[in-house]
Amino acid sequence: MRKIFISLFTSGVFGAAVSFFVVFILQYFHFGNNFEQVSVFIKENTKLSMLGILLVFIIFTWLGLIFRSSVIAGFLLIVFASVAGFASSQKQQLRGEPLYPSDIVFLKDATFFLDVVDKRLLLILIFVLLFTIVSIGFYLFKRKRSSTPRPLLRFVGILGTSLLLFQVYNFNQPGNKVKAIFNNYVSWISYSQSDNYTKNGVVAGLLYNLKAPALDKPLGYSQERIEEIYNKYSKEADLVNENRVGLLEDVNIIYIMNETFADIHRLEGITIDGGDSLELYRDLPGQHGYALSQVYGGGTANVEFEALTGIPQEPLNGNISIPYIHLSQQIGQLPSITDFLIESHQLTAIHPHNSTMYKRYDNYNAMGFDELIFKDDMSYSETIDRSPYISDQSSYDELMGVMTESEKRDFIHLVTMQNHMAYTDKYDNVQFQVDGTEDNEEVRHYLKGMSYSDIAVADLIDKLENFDEKVLLIFWGDHLPSLFNEDVKALNGYRSMHETPLLIYSNFSEISDNLGTISPFYFINNVLRITDTKITPYVALLQRLEKALPAFEKNFYLERETGIKNTRKELKQSTQVLLNELDLILYDITTGKNHSKKLGFY
């Protein structure tokens, strides 16, 4: 009995030390390798840090019971913390956001990281993982088996810790007791997960970003309230539809979200010589403006989600960091531009990369796309110089091929890849010279890629101009490249660092008004407006919202009458009412009883 007690005590002390070290490592990477900042955080948030350590200790105990070894459990946790911490710091540098639990899905696309991660760092990571596997295997092979394994005690231990971890996994579900404990020591930040991790610690931040309801239940939610909103916007839609006589089935609709298509010439604090990388784009016919991208340097799928569904991410819980992942099982039940086209059009999605990123294959199918064309399916797959990505020109040739061969009118949704990072040494004969960025060489090659995109989109417009069917094109960039330091970001402000070029072009209608800045979830409004097509109550709500609030994301609201605000509370009361109605509808659709669908709201 004494041996058992000593063994348990030793294992417990070792586990506590490992758990503290794991929490310390995660914080150390998050705070940019700043030892003093980690120490201050732990000192000022002692109880919260102890909760994180306790949680890691439970995982340590579970692993120790599974492998029958405290050494293996500790080794695995330290390696995991080191890899996760490093990955989070890299993501923070590139995207301005930390690692999320849902990011594990990107392991399915290992080849993607070969293109964007430093090869030396990748080799180190592979070595560490291989060393871990070999070390554990060697330890298990050499370890002497205990003559008294006490299977019942081990089973009870595994069962107990598994039940605790199940509670942890359901952290964001209503009534969760683990979250109730954490709530006593944290101040959750929904609009910025980087700030959330900094304020509440990495462990709490990771828990906050586990699977969660899309929206918290808004005040006043009920079937009667949803019916009231339906009646209000049903009448508004009827009034709009009285004067709309267009037939959407006569028009080919094209969405092109161009990877990292941005106008960095307008940024202050940097100098660019060698010409204008968007010289042709600026003179293209159509409505020009800017799309407000909710992301910087990455997060393409979040912008795509908004554009296709007409659902802003702003009302969603902050831990719904990637709707394509977190809401993938509900995608088919959400509103979508495809709802207006599925019976009359051939629906084609084109993405010159693989199908695993952001679960695009599943999500496109759920939205009703008839044909999915990924990298290996493309008839046109040329690249430029040493770039590993299919060029915009090839992507547009693929698009034109689909539209020419289709017997029906088309809806084609294309997400390009040409301008994906990294950029250095992609191209020959780079004429641009840059000063004022962290990596001027990288920016030079980025601009060269943009000049190729400029030529390709101008050529596409020329072909559409002469196409013998009606075509409406929505063309925009998904986000700016992650090439600028904090000084440049601060000098230009949030808006400039999140605005990308937007073009709406029609070969059958003269449209030339300036669009200003709008959010991608309003694209549906503009498609139906230009084609003079009847709308649904949901689009009527979006139209009303667009008039008051043409662009918004978490912590940034561009109100038409009052300008930029940082919170909902600063907006006009009438605008707040519209947002509250949107909250109720989106909660109903994603989390509630979906009375909206039954009523025909969308």
C-alpha cells in the first residue's frame, strides 16, 4: 500500500509540474517569447492559471492511465504544447489571430503547408514528431510490465477522467458546469480572439473556441416574435416585388473571389515604384467600390461564407471562427444565393486547389452546386514562371469553358489561388521596387502577381463584353496580404487594411455608380437589384440593413449617416433595431426552431 501511495504521490507531483510547464509554454509563445509578460499574467491571474493547470492535469492523468505511464503522458503534453504554441505564434504573425481547436482540420491538407511555412521550421517540426513517436515506441518496448496492473482501478480512473473531459469538450453548451467555473475568473472577448487569449489565457481561449451554438439566445426570442418579423418584411418584399419584372433565369451570374486581390498602392507608409499593378482594373466598366473583408492576411472561407449565404459573421458567437467548419452540418439549411438559382441555372464551383480546405467539397454540395471543379479536374492548369498555383488566366479560361458548354444559364462561383502566399521568387522580370515593409522583396513579387491578375481580369471582361448571353459579374478580393508591420497598420487604420477592390459588371445593363464600401453578405441584394428580380423577406431585411449600415463586422460599423463606430451601442437606435431583428432571425435559423424556414422567410 505504501508503494502505491508513493507512486501516486510521485506521479501527482510530476503531473502538476508538467501541467504548469505546459500552461507556461502556451502563454510564452502567445506573448511573443516574453518571459516577463508570462510571469505577470500568471501573478495577476493566479486562480485562472490554476484552473488551466488543473485542466491540463486531468488530461495528463487520462493519458497516464491510457499509456500506463506518467513519463509518456508528460512527454506527449510538452511536445503538444510546444508544437501548438509555435503554430499559434506563426498564425498570429500571418493572420493576426491565434490557433483554434478547429484548425486541426488543416492537417488533412498537409501539402498546403509546404507552400506557406518556412521549410526549415517544417523540417524541425517533422523531426520533433518523429522523435516523439520513436521515443514512445522505444520506451514502451523497454518498459517492464507491472505484475499488478489493477485493471479495475485503472478502468475507474479512465472512466472518471473521460467524463470530466467530455464536460470540457462541451464547454460552450448551455449550462456547462466547467464554463460556469471559468466564468467567475474571466472576461470573455468575442470580437477579437487574439485579445481574448491575451486577456484570459491560452487555455481559456482554446476552451472558448470549442464547438458552440452559433448564437446565444437573444432576448425576446419566440415563435410569435419571428412571425412578427416575417410579417413586417414579407410586406416590404411584396412592395418591392410589385415593380420588379426581371427574370433571373435569363442571366448568367458569376462570383469571382480573387485570392489576395488588393490595392496596396493606396496605403500610406510604403513607397512603390515601377508602375500601377492595377492599371487596367481601374478603367474597367461597371460599378467600382470596396468590399469590407472581416479578415486580414487569410481567412478566405469566412469571406466566401458571407458572400454565398448573405449571413454576416458579426452576430455569430466569437468562437464560431470558421463557419464553413463550425456550421458545416447546417450549411444546407441556411439562406444562400443558390436558393434563387438552383432550379433555373447550372451551378458550378471552381477552386484551383484541393477540395479538403475548409470542407469546401461538403459545403458546396450542401448548397446545391451541380458541378465541383478542383485543381485536378481543371482543363486549364497553367502556372506562371515558378509559381506553384494555377494562374488567374487559366482559372478564367476554365470559367469561360464551363459557361460556353453549358446548355442552361450558369451560376459560377470561382475562388482563385494565383496570389496566395508565399510570394518571393515566384516571378521573373519583377519591375516593382518597394520600401517601407518588413519584407520588400516579398511585396515586389506580390505586386508582380497582381499585375498578372490585372491583365487577366481585363481580358475576362473583354470576353464577357462580347459573350452572346447576359452576364452579371461580382468580382472582389478576399483580403489584403499579411505583409505589413504594425506601424503601417496603425497609420492606415482598420478600414483601409480591410477594404479590397470590388467590381460589379454587367454586359446587358449600364451600371457605373460608385458602390462605396459594402460587406460581402450584401452581394445578394445587388444581384437581385441589377437583374430586377423579386426578393424574399430575408433579402428585404438585408436591403433595409444595407441602407443604414452598408458595411460592418465585429468591432467595426460603417453607418451611412454617422460614419464609423466601434460598438453597436454607438449606432442609431433604428439601426440597432435592425440588427436585433437580424439576431433573432439568425438565432432561429442556426440554433432555434427555424420557424423562419417554415414561414418562407428565405
